[in-house]
Amino acid sequence: MLMVESVLNTMTYLSAFILTYFSVFLILVYFDKKEYIQTYKGKKVWEPTVSVVIPCYNEEKEIGKCIQSVLNSNYPKEKLQIIVVDDCSKDNSFQEAKKYESKGVIVCQTPKNTGCAAGSKNYGVKLATGEILGFLDSDSFVEPDTLRKMLPFFEERDVGSVTPSVRILNPKNIMEQFQCIEYEVVIFLRRLLMAIDAVYVTPGPFSLFTREAFEETGGFDESSITEDHEIALSIQSKGYKIKSTFDANVHTIPPNTIPLWIMQRTRWLRGGVYNRWKYKYLINLSKWGDFGFMALTLDMILIIPIMMLLITPILRFLLYDHWMERIGLLSVFYSVDALWYIGFAISVISILWLYNVWSTMKNYAPKYKISWYIWPSYLFVYGISMSYVWLFVIWKEITRQKKGWDTR
């Protein structure tokens, strides 16, 4: 029992150290690059030809609105090409998209179902003629000025991709409100990572690429179920940078039930594991610096302490000789030790961090209606629940379940 207790103590303190280290690292980056993070927008006035590829699978209800949102862009029509690629949908997505051919939209269908968004995107690129290539999910919608706000970020020659501000469209129920806060935090974090050239995802809802950078990567990896993550790692590995915006809004429809949310997040995490293994050579501080360290280790390392901090108290409770005595209010006071204060400090930092993020993002985000109880629940329930999604990831790997679109 003493050995078990020693192992649990070691793992718990190590987990607390990792969480504290990353928290302090990100805070230091923020204060060091604060002005750049909050104000950089790019200055280049540029109107290149742009091709927007919209991969589609079973989105008959949303594909029309998606296409129309691009058509409404305040960008020269003669310089904007829209290509819709239907991946042999089982509903009327293809027929709905065909209605927009009269407005100059190119609508095509893959010869057979590719089983992934990457296949449809690569198929559409074959028809693209633009200097800039954009990829827009069929359940997402750009604002009229989204393109114009993103293009100035290509002012540096080594910028290979620019990501927008992906936001939740009209959050209503609890799950959507949770994700609304999450997406705002992600936008802020991506800007922070941009300051150290460590952005490691080009979001599927919408991202822009220079043709040169895209072709150098060889396009989207059709074996990856998170192609937006894989191509970001590939682009960075080729020496290109990825920039992120605060106010080039793209609105997306999130999973609105727990099963759909689990399905989507399982795909994200599962794909992330494969991508990180593929690009494991990037973990080289002397060559790749902060990018390799943050892009390949941040999510994976953080999951270890989170899981340990969840599991260790349960194991302690079950392994304690007189565990029945641990039930009751007194156990709370008996368990207060140095680790408790570390955990308390991390909680305070998290609260202050979230407050700072939302204070910054409220200048850019729409006026969301978020219920008051969502905020504490997001910090202490929603965030932790992501850890348990790994159980589904492990199960899918053990049972070798087929990888598919699994969007929502």
C-alpha cells in the first residue's frame, strides 16, 4: 500500500507541475507579445484570384446557405471561383448545389464516395484556378467581409495559410453554449500561438492557402481523418507560417447533443494522434523551436495530468483501508495539503485567464446570450469531460473501427 501511495503521489505532483508549467508559459508569451496578439491585422491591400472549394456530404439543409454566403462576399466576382464537390451524398445535397450553377458556381461529384473531406477537397482543387485556395465546410458560413479581412495576412512571403475566427452560429442549448465559449478561447489561443509561429491547425470550417504552399505539401492527406490538422503540420514543416485573425468571422453549426459531440471529438483526438506520430520528427527544439514543442506536445501532454488528477483521487479513495471514514465533510479538511494549494492556484489562474480571454474577445465576437451557470460549468465540467473522450478513442482503436466524416 505504501508503494502504491508513493506512485500516486509522484504522478499527482508531476501532473500538477506540467499543468503549472504550461499555464505559466502561455501567460508569459501573452504578456511578451500582447500588443502583437491583440492588434496585428496585416496591411497589404491585395486582390488575388481566389478559389473556394466546398466539400459536401449529406448537407442538403445547409449547402445552399453555405454557397450563398460566399456569393455575398464583397469581393470582385470575376476574381472569385466557387467549387462545390459532393462526395456522393445519400440525400439531395447535389441537387441543392446544382441550383447555384446559374450563378457561376461549379458543382461536381466525386466518381465514388471517398469517405473523407480530404478526398473531396483534393478533387475540387483539380478544377481550381485561383492564386489563393480556400476550403469551406458545407455547414459553415462566411460573412461578406471575411475574405477581405484574411487576405492582408499574406503580406509576408513565407505565410502559407491564414485561418479565420470560427464561431458558433446562434448557440441555444447547453452543449452549444459550452462550445461557444470554447471556440472563443481557441481563437484567442491560436492568436497567441501565432505570435510564436506555432499554429498547428487550419480549421476545416474555412482556411486560406497560397497555391504554392498547398502544392508543396502535396494536398490533403486522404488517409487522415483530421486533414485540417495534418496539412497545418505539413505546411509548417515546409518552412511556411500560419497566421490567424480575430475578426474574419466564419460561423459553423456545432454538435448539439452529447453523442454527436463525442463522435466529433473522438475523430479530432483520434486523428490528432495519427498526425502527431506522422510528424514526430518536428519535436526538435533546436530546429523547429516553439512550433514543434507546442504543436506536437501541447494537447498530448496536457491530457496526462488532467487524467491523473481525475483518476488519482478515485484510486486513493478506493484503496484507503478505512474508506468509509473518508465519506463526509471532514475528509475535505483532512485532505488539504501542498497539492491542494497548487490545484487551487491553477483554478484561480484558469478563472483569470478565461476572464481575460472573454474581455478581449467581446470586442470581436457577436453578442452571445450565455446563461450564467455555463461559465463555472465550462471551467470545471466541460473542460474535464474532454479527458473522458479518450476512452472512446482507445475503444475505437482497439476495435479498429472505420474512420469516416464523423462531423456532427
